[in-house]
Amino acid sequence: MARQTGLIAALDTQDPVTAKAWAQAVGPSAGAVKLGLEFAYAAGFQAVADVAGSTPLFLDLKLHDIPNTVGAAVRALSYLRPRMLTLHASGGRAMMEAARQACDEAFPADARPVLLAVTVLTSLDDHALAETGVTDGARAQVLRLGKLALQAGIDGLVCSAHEIAPLRDALGDAPLLVTPGIRPAGSQAGDQKRVMTPGEARQAGADWIVVGRPITQAADPAAAAAAIAAELAG
């Protein structure tokens, strides 16, 4: 069943001026902007705050370390007040529990970020996973890690749109599902392996979709974001 699906615009650049221009362009159409490792490492976390401004921030750092370190990192990031924050489910239950505890302790109750566990990166397919020792495929691994994340108190999952249906079947409507690897019809897949169009992801049951290059590399990013928002609105 189709559900309300929001757009997160991925601002993948190292330049604060470019990122700020993109954020202003997509603001009317996107429910949040995503800033991740590339931008944070190049421009610093104060630039992350400056670019996001009053727009909800999806802080995509994919934290993955020992539990104590991840918990400390979450506390250190609390001043940014992200709306969403990512970590790798493959870090294990204790790591995810440490992140959840840190969120509960470091953020006001009404400002706690949505914690999202990354299941399997959309750049990976079954062959690539097999090279890492996961031999039963992406879908089985996504379900395995998704269940573990919810048991650890995580709010939602980052997954390919192709895994939405099995996750909903296994976990119900409760977890928030955020899907990268979204490409409007006619767009190049780039380095993404498991992709869908915005409309297909909405029909599959995504709560949020993440779109980067089809917006930021468009001749008119504002128009590209608006077109995707219109497709999501049905």
C-alpha cells in the first residue's frame, strides 16, 4: 500500500558554498538534507550546521566502532541537533544499544534524533557480499541486521527499496524505512546496484527516499527536486 513518502536531498560535495546553494534550492521540496562523510571531513562540522540551517538534517556518518566509541561520538554530535543519524547495523547489538543510550542521555526528549541502522549498502550486490563472507545474499542479510537493529532499540533502517517488502512482512509498519539508491526514470544508476524510481519506492512502502546526483547534477536542482516531490505525492 502506498504511504506518505518524503524526499531527502543528498548534498554530496566538499564545498560549503555549493552545499548551501543546493540546500536553498531544494528546501521547498525536500523534507531534509543529507550531509555525510565527504562534506564533514572536508568542511568540518560547523559547516554542516551552517549549511543545514533550519532545514532538518540527515547526518549520514554511518558510525561503526566499538560501543564506547560510538556512544561517545553520538554525545559529541548532540550540539548539531540532527533529525536523523546513521550507524552500521553490522557493528552489532552492543554498539547500537550504546548509540541509543547516548541519544537518550545527550539529547532533550523532544529533540532526540531518529537513529537509523544501515543494513546493506546499495552499492553492494550478492556477489560483492559473498566476497565478504555473506553467502546467502543481500535480502537475507538485510532481514538479519534489520531484526537485530530493532532489538537494540534503533528507530529505523536504511535499506534498498528492493528490501522494503520483505522487511515490512517481517517487521511490520513500525520501523522507519529510508531508501537510498533512488533514480528517477532515465537517470544513470552510477555506482548503485539495487535501484528503484521514486514512485516505485513510494509504492513499495518507503518512508523516505534519498536522492543525490539526479538533483545536484541537474541543470536546475530546484526543478529536479520539485519533480521528484511531485512524483512522491502521486
